Amino acid sequence: MTNHLSLGVDLGGTKMALALVDAQGITLRESRLPTQPQDGPDIVIARLAAAIRALLTEGHEAIDGVGIGVPGHVQDGMVLFNSNLGWQNIPLQQALQDDLGLPVKIENDVRALAAGEARWGHGAGVANMVYLAIGTGLGGAAVIDGKLWAGATGFSMEVGHMPWPANTRLCNCGKIGCVETLVSGLGILHGVRVHRANYPDSPLAQAADITTADILAQARSGDALALHVMREARTTLVTMAAWCVGLLNSEAVVLGGGMAMAAQDFWFPEIEADIRAHLLPGVSGFTVHMAALAHTAVGAASLVI
């Protein structure tokens, strides 16, 4: 018998974060360790399996299974492509199941966050939800009729790489005009580079190296360049969210990710009304929330419950 505990993993290019989670979404114990992807997938997977066993041995709990959130293209238990890890066609689910003797589910990291939010956060009791993760980049996920939606090939809700009209910025994916080049940590850094010539008196225009924290600090002090970039990102975010709600007729929109949290004083106030202003009355019955769950590992744990 188990107490319906699950173990979630955030498998990133730099670190692996683990969380032992109960049926209410409360983290009981956690750990983290470096990923070191240069060692190759076999060694990384063995290291992860050892870390899972160590976390469980510490409290001698029995668990229902392991859920793993992985950036990139994930489908049917396979990591088909992950640029951060340098992995292609890695059977992560089967490898860990064979090693641990436990059920394992893997999912794209944003969809894992959406799954956790749907169970324990602002999506609880909501059949249709859009999750927008604004971090270094921009990702999306959707719950439709109570089920996490992966799409035909596991590429659903790749909102960050949809083309934005009149946007000529080069994205890290190699394409021109992706929404991510406007709404993300990389997007606002790109915005400063694009617009700095129009604001020569801004401290950001003169600086050789800037961070997103620098941009936010300057915006809060009233710097014109920083405010222009943040307004541009917010306008894009509002329109993109309206597209998602209009297409899927969602009941809730959840904004998550480090950049969303850091910039919520610029982006979140009145965003619900601004999104609704773009929509027909019949699709305007939705709410907007900042994410209740901050960690992918907790969202991943929900995959096995």
C-alpha cells in the first residue's frame, strides 16, 4: 500500500531537481544535483536513478511512480530532441522504469507545469486551461476537456515560435519573427538592443552587458527605454493570450515562469480586461492567474497521480 506519494523531477541542462510530493501537492522532501550532460545520456540517467533511490531511502516511503519534466520535444516516453542536454531519441521512460522498477511518465516541462497547475493550482476544477510559461524563452501548454493536450506529434502550444507580424528579430531557433523574441527574458534583452538608438540617454543604451534584472530595475525607476521594451512585451503577451483563449475557448489562463513572476507588476495588472477586449463576448468568460506552482518538479509529480 502507498500513501499516494509521487516523485517529480525537473531535468534541465544544468541541474536535476527532485521533489517528493503528496496527494495534495505538498513537497515533503527535495534534492538537487548537477546534470553534467557532457557525460552522456546513459550516465545522466544512472545518476538520476541513484538520486531518486537516495531520496526515497531517506524516508523509506513507497511511491506511486516518478514523473519527469524535460524541455524540448517529448513524446511517448522518448526525449526526441533536447538542445540543452544534447539528446536525440533517448528512451528515458523505459530506461528509468527498467532501473527503478517503478512506473515512470515523462512530459515536456511546460506541460508538466500545466498538469500540476490543473491538479493543485488555479486550474483545479477547470476543464479548459491555457498555461503560458515566460522564462528565458516562451512556452505554452493547454488542458482541454480535463486532459493535457500534446497534439499529434507532441508539439502543441509552441506559442513562442509562432510568427509575429512585422517582427524581423532573429530567434535562437533560427527563424525570423518568433513571438519569443518579444515576450521572454531573451525577448526584452533583444528589445533593448533594437530600441537603444532611440533612447541614447538611457543607462541601458550605454551599457555593454545588461541583464533582465537591470531592465526591470530601470523600468521601475522610470527609464524610458526600459518602459518601452516592457510595454512592447506586454502588448504582445496580451494579444497572444487572446489568440489562445479565442482558439481554445479556455476558462482560465495561467502565467508562469521566472520572467512572468519577476515582471508581474508590469504585465499582470488589468491583463484580464485587456485580453477580454480583443475577444467576442461568447469567449470572454475566463480568468487570468499567476501560477500557484513555481517548480517543474512538483508539476511533474502530478503526472503519475
